[in-house]
Amino acid sequence: MRVASLRWKLSPESVRETPDLQGVYSLWDKADCVYIGHTPWNLSLRDRLRELLVLQQDGAIEASHFTWETTPTPKTREAELISLWTEKSGKLPRYNRGDSPMPQAKGCVTDLRAKA
């Protein structure tokens, strides 16, 4: 069973409340979805969002909020969400594009970002 969240402010407190489970997440810059990602096999939503919080605090990425969804098939669900967003908006989220400054997830075997 999937469980999805409402939009949370990207802050240490909110990240601490995120489940320690596999899933997908979206980063938002106000009302604009800027990244859709999945957890690699060895990281949870909480772990991955902690990494992204550091990037946000360092100014490497611009994100104000996040959402998450638990799923046993994170890569598949990520592809579905990217497809839905692209269909709706006509473009990939900012950090899912091939020229994105978003670094690959630590411990992730491959960079599964969609290429523009």
C-alpha cells in the first residue's frame, strides 16, 4: 500500500518526520515542482531528504518544500511521476533535466534522472 504526504517545508524538523522507508519524493520551489526522485536501494526517504536538505542549505539547489510517497517500486513510480509531470507541464522538472546541477545520490549505482 502506498502512503503519500502533503507538502512539507524543507527543514530539518520536517525531514526528521519523514518515514525511514523506500519511496519517491518531489522537491518544490514554491508552486513549481523542481525535482522528482526515488530512493536508491540502500537509502530511505529520510536519508535521501537529509542529503537534499544539505544541498538546499548550501545554496546548490533551490527548494522550499517536499512531498514523499512510500512504495516498494521506487524507480517505477519515479518514472510514472516524471511522465505525469511532463505531460501536465510540457517539460521536465528543473533538476531532472540532463544539464541539472543535482548530484547523483550517494550509493546509487546509476544516475536515473531523465535526460532532456
